[in-house]
Amino acid sequence: MLQHVSGPTRKWLLGLAVRVRGGNGSLLASLPEATLTPLRRDGLDPLPSLGALRDRSPVSLLRLPLGLRGWLVSGYDEARAVLSDTTSFSNDYSHVVGTVGASPTRDPGGLGMADAPHHTRLRRLLTPEFTGHRLARLQSRIDEIVDEQLDLMAAAADVDGVADLAEHFAWPVPTRVITELLGVDASEHTALAALSAARFDATAGAGGALGAVSTSVDALVGVVQRHRSDPGPGLLGRLVRGSDLTDVELAGLCDGVLTGGLETSAAMLALGTVVLLRDPSMYRGVGDSDTVCAATVEELLRYLTVVQVAFPRFAVADVMVGERRIRAGDVVLVSLSLADRDPRTAGSSSLDSVDPHRHLPPHLAFGYGVHRCVGAELARMELRSAYCRLSRRFPDLRLAVPEADLEYRQLSLVFGVATVPVVLG
């Protein structure tokens, strides 16, 4: 796809490849502040200045290095238009590393950085494993894991009944679910979870994040090779038996499943609980009714939209998005968090609060189009089980510190929180 990209875009991408190959973590620090602003928040909310920009211009110019022309798409309709257009936009930029010569950094693989037909081939292998019917078999096991972690969180509480919900609940639940689904050995859970977090942390620079991808894929190559000789009962074992993917392709695919189903769900469990605890009646309500719980989960997904920005799109043809002309070679960033707060979808009403009774178009927390998260239904199952059972087990749960004192990530593709001290009650 690089043949469609010319001028400053090509120069910048080749420069990116050189820095990635050299492991230089200074790339993010060298970017203009305007480029990084979509990754920043005011508490749990997008920056007010970005909301005002979206309302004035849902497709706006974004300053990038070397005079490269970029765009920030922050309107809901405009975001859907870009995310669903695979003719005018490409996701595939991993090949750029290879353009400048051999690199020790592995191709990150997975679905998010691939175009058809490669993307189509990979997604067809995964889709049958993530249908509602197939996942329904996991419901009882998910419930067991949630209950076990609630017991462990209670056991970890200090004499005042304080425990860290992030450490003992929000992280372990999706970690155990997704690694059991894949069939990854329990001894490797912690290391892979740490690498999952590192890849989304922009403060370490692009080199650090992509280095974590490389290390994670390397680790999973070893797991794949063990399954070659003795395929397990999990998803990885089934892929080994039923596909012709290479070890690296399988590792990249599983790496995408692992990180897509771990970091984002952990962030949602932690942050969603913080939001629920603002309103004790709403918090208790998620445990009273499956219908209410499902509606609340969808509204929390929309309100938080923890995956802040979609994978970059590279325009391969001139195209109109809203009232703006995007030219071939432009880079487009879609702000999912801003799009999910677009007041035009609610008849100009503010969407900066949580209301499970709203009637809105489908949110973009899982993306949209062919690159929509393949594990979306699994995430919903985890969130419904976790919030519901947490509420029933600890109906008087409350934050142990003021919400303003929580340490939110300052610069991350996946928004999150370091710790959530709670009083179990």
C-alpha cells in the first residue's frame, strides 16, 4: 500500500520506521502537543477544548511533523464513515519497517494493522470462536472466575476493609478469562499482562510500545511452538490444528486477541466501577436486573470509550469526509471517545453524563466496520457478570479516596487508572 503514499507522508513513515528499528523512544516526545491532545482527558472526560472543536468542526486539521497533513475526526457520523471505508483508507503500515531494511522488531500482526485480503483471512479464523452461541459456553466459567476474584479481593482487604479493586479484581478477571480462552499456560499470565499494558502507554514513546509488541509476539511464538507438538483444548490449539498460519502469524493473531481482550476490559471494569460508585442507587441497580445491567454496561462503554483513538487510517484516494476533502497520503485519526460524546446523536443534548435509559445509536467503543473488535461480545459478558456480582457481593462498596485523587493515565491509547482503593463495606 506504500505505493499510494507519496511526498511528506512517505518521508515521515520511513522516518518512523527508522526510529522503531533503532528502538528510539523519543518519537512521541517529538510530536506536537496538538497531536497528543486526543489522548489526554480531564478526569474521566475528554478535554472540553476538544469537545468544543468537535462541535465546531467534526473533521479538523491535525498538526503532524514535517508538514505532513493529518486530520482529527471527532464527529460520530464522520467517524463511522471513515471506519467503514476500506476503499479510500488503509490500516496497513507495518510494511513500512521492512521498507528501510531488516528490523529486529517483529511485525505486530493481528487484525488492526492489516487490510484485505490478509485481514479477511485472519478474521475468518477468529469469528466462529467469538459468536454469541460459542461464547455462551463460557458464561458459567466467567461467573466462577468473577466469584473467585471477589473472594480474593475480600481476603486482600486490610483491617479497615480497604482493597485495591484494580489489582485484585479489574485486572485478574479479564486476564484469566482471555488466557484460558487462548489456552496460554497460567505461569505466563503475569508477564503477558505486563506487556499488554506497556504497548498502550504512549509516555514510553513509540519505540517502547512497539518493543513491547515485539517481545509479546516473541513470547507467544514459543507458546505456539509448544502447541504444535501438543495442541491444547483452547483457541490457540484449535488454530494450530485448523489453519495453515505460520508460527509468527499465529503468535501475532493471538497477541491481538490477548491484548484486545485484556487491557480494555480491565480498564472498563476499574473505571466503570468508579462511575457507578458516583450514584449508589445505580451501582446497586446493576445487581437487581439483568436487563438493567446490560443497558448500564452499554452506557458505560459509550461514556468511557477507553480505546480513545482508532488505529490510524492512511488515505489512499481523495475522499470527502463530512465537508472536508481528505487527500491521498493524508493520515486520519478517529477519536472514538469524542465521537461517542457527539451531542448530534442525542438531538443536541449533552452526552457528558451516564444515563442507561437513553436511546442512542450504537456506540463506537468497539470500533466500527470490518475492524470492529472481534471480541466485543466476550467483553460484554465479562462486564455484565463482573458489575452484577460485584454489586451483589458488596452492595455498600465505596471509594476509599476522593475520586479526584485517583491516578488516571495521562497519555495512553487505552485510557485507564492505576489503582482503585475501595472500602468493601
